Amino acid sequence: MTSQTLRDARKYEETMEKMIAKDERPAFHLSTRVGWLNDPNGFSFYKGEYHLFYQYHPYDSKWGPMHWGHAVSKDLLHWDYLPAALAPDTLYDIEGCFSGSAIELPDGRQLLMYTGVQKKPLPDGKLREVQTQCIAIGDGIDYEKYPNNPVLDENDLPEHGSKYDFRDPKIWRHRDGTYRCVIGNCTEDKSGCILLYSSPDAIHWKYEKVLAENQNRFGKMWECPDFFELDGKQVLLTSPQDMLPKGFEYHNGNGTLCLIGEFDEETNTFTSEHDQSIDYGIDFYAPQTILAPDGRRIMIGWMQNWDTCNLHQSNKNWFGQMSLPRELSIKDGRLIQRPIKELEYLRCAEVRYEDVSFTDTIKLDGINGRRIDMEITLRSGDEQNLYRKFAVRFAQNDSYHTSISFRPYESILKIDRKFSGSRRAVIHQRRSLVRDRNGEIKLRIILDRFSVEVFVNDGEHVLSATIYTDQSADGISFFVDGKVTMDIDKYDLRDGGNV
Ligand code: FRU
């Protein structure tokens, strides 16, 4: 039985979606049907389609009582909205249905596991939000909350585990047919940890152990964990809050963390060998992955960040979009991310240049646009003297631009949206230490109306950022201090269509 709260949300979103013109949205990135979107949830392949749910507040373009929005896609680029899947309508989730994941049950139904939030009194009488894990089972459109929710609560925590920060279950099926999930938690000093649980049927859960402990190395609380095998290694992804910067690897605030290591299944022991940021740009958080039917591990993230999400204009009735889905692999102990290959089917109107040598500033015929896939292969244009700085400016007109610049002497790549038209004092720049050989570097830049994603050297580093510059600013220009030679392969990208 759908509740009145869910029926109201479904009716509201259906009406309001019509008020948003197609070209006011990203073309092939999933954006919220209306109102607010944050984390991807329940990323899954079910009944022949990809399903993506999301943290959703339909009634405002700001965060509010969390529902789960829902969309489906055959290619991860063309999305069709389905009615909202969950609403905060039951005592144990009345303050919000927080992030979680999805799995298909052996009987063909789909199970959603999410965090229910409710307020409970503290000894002094004040109310505080408590988080538990809940289940809803359905057919890909309608989901029934499990009558014995919550399925995990404060009684299922390790000693000193926090019942206030206990969220974001990511579920998977073990090869013996039983289930596992990882959940974000923290100790009394707010330092994050990831808990492992097991279940014979995805409904009755048992606490196993602390899988990973932050010990205050990477921020504080760890949100939205994901745990999977990739190229013979084991990967733990999480999104830490309250990070301190470390060189060019981690920045202040909300960040992303990828730990790569080994997992001993006998003892459930994860040993981390490498750590890195997942995304080095400004807007990326809370990613979730899926093992696609063809064996690819695909990750999608919220292309936003809690520290910068007041950048948008408040007069818009939508806010929040996902990143491009990315194919993951591991090379030399690093996470490699490439845009999903399906993106190539949206390519049209190719423009190619080879061996363009220049000094100073140039524009090239046919190189412009706000929905493009452009690969730049750059090398030094002078055997004796390495260039000092290269920059590509895009979303450009006389007043505005955003830039990606590279300084080979320091191997620093910088994204800068200071001149994108933003009137807010939020972070506009970020630097990343990348790899180059004598100034040789490859940049694949993907623009989709309100965003830029840069894949460096075939996915060794990725930088994502949202930009809200007027769409008429579609110029692209290149600048160099010194001399470079570059090849460019640029395509327009057809509309993926949100509906
Ligand atoms: C991460 C997060 C999750 C939580 C959700 C609430 O962005 O804070 O930990 O479940 O957002 O919307």
C-alpha cells in the first residue's frame, strides 16, 4: 500500500517536471526530476534495465526530508523517470529515508536497503536523530516496507559504535548465495569506520566485524561505503566528512577516498595497500558502483559537494545531477576511471586537428560547444625549452570562462571556475598533481551544459565540477606560455534526454 506521503510526492513530481524545459537540464547526466537530488542510491540492473535511485527532496531545491527518486536507463545516458520509490512515512524513517542500495532476490523481487532516520529523546529530554537500517521490497516501481523494520539498529553495533551515525548500507551477494553489506559508522570521537554484516536472505542481518577503521587519518565520519573486487584487488570506497588537506591528494571538507588492498575472506580481513582521492575536482561525492551484466564495474557519483552546494541560483526548481558513469579498473595500484563506452554512441560532428603548433592564444574552427567530448593530446613544441603553462578555456564568452591549466614544471593541473559567473564565495579552484612526461599529457574533457569532467591520461586522474554559466557562452580557446604542439579530437554529444 502506498502511503499518502508517497502519493503526494508522486503527484507533485509528475506535475512539476513539466515546468522544467529539456534544455534547462543536463543532456545526458541524470538530474533530479524536480527539487533536490544528492547521493546515488540503489544502483542496480533489474528486469533488463539499469535502475538508479537518488536522495530526493521533491518540494524544494534545497535538502529536506529525504525521499528516494527513481529513474531507469538502458544505456546509463538516456534516463526515464519512474515514480518516487520511498517517502519518509513510517515512524522509523519519518525524518528521512537516507542512502542505501538494491539487490534482486532469488524470487525476482527487488530489495532496497536504506537508512531510516527518526528522532529519539536523549537523557536530558532533547531530541536527537537516530539511524537504523530498513528494507523495502518491490517490483521495480512500487516497494513495500518490511513490517519488521528496522532490520539493524543500535543493538547490532560494535562496542562504542554510534547509533547517531550509522548509515548508507551497500549490499551485495556473496558467491555462496548469502548476502553481505557494509555500513558507515563512527566511534565516540567521531572517527569513521566501516562495519561488515552478513545475512542468509538479505532480510535477517548479523554483525560480523569492523572492516576498516579511519583512526582519524582521513577526515572524520565515513559516509556511503562500497566494497568490491576489481582486477584481483579489493577496493573500499567511502566519502569522508571533515577532511584535512594532505599535499595535493586530499583537500579540506567533504572528500572521497579509495583504499586498494587485499581481502582475506576466511577472516574477513581487509588490508589496505594504497590510498587516493577518487575525484580531484570540486564536485563529486558519495559514489556507488554496480557490477554490470557484461562484467564492468561502473561507478556513478553525486556531482556536487556539501561544501559547495549553495552555488546554484535559488530561482531554479531543480538542483542536483549525477556524474557520468565511469568504468573502473586498477593499474599499478591506482584506480583508473574512464567514461562509460556508451558515451561514444552519442558522438557526432567530429572535428580533428593534428600537430597544431602554437604560442600565445588560439581558437580553432569548429572547436566550441557546451555538450562535447574533446580529447587534447599535448606535447612540448620546442625540444630545448619546455613550455611553462598551457590552458584551455571553455564555456567562454566576453565575460565568462572556466579553465583547465597545466604547468609541466610542477606537474600541476588546475581547474578554475572563478570566472564562470558564480556570485558565491565557495571553492572555485582545485589543483591536482598529475603525471606527465616532458610536458606530454592527455586531457579528455566532457561538457554537458552545467558541468565539466576532465579525464587525465586515460583516467589516471579525474576532476569534476559544476558550472552554471549561461549556455550562450560556448567558446573554447587555448593558451600557452612557451610553445606546444597538440592534437585535438572533438565531438558534439547528442542529447541523452532525461525523459
Ligand atoms: C551523504 C549523505 C549520507 C546520507 C545522505 C542524506 O551525502 O550525508 O550519509 O545517507 O547523504 O541525504
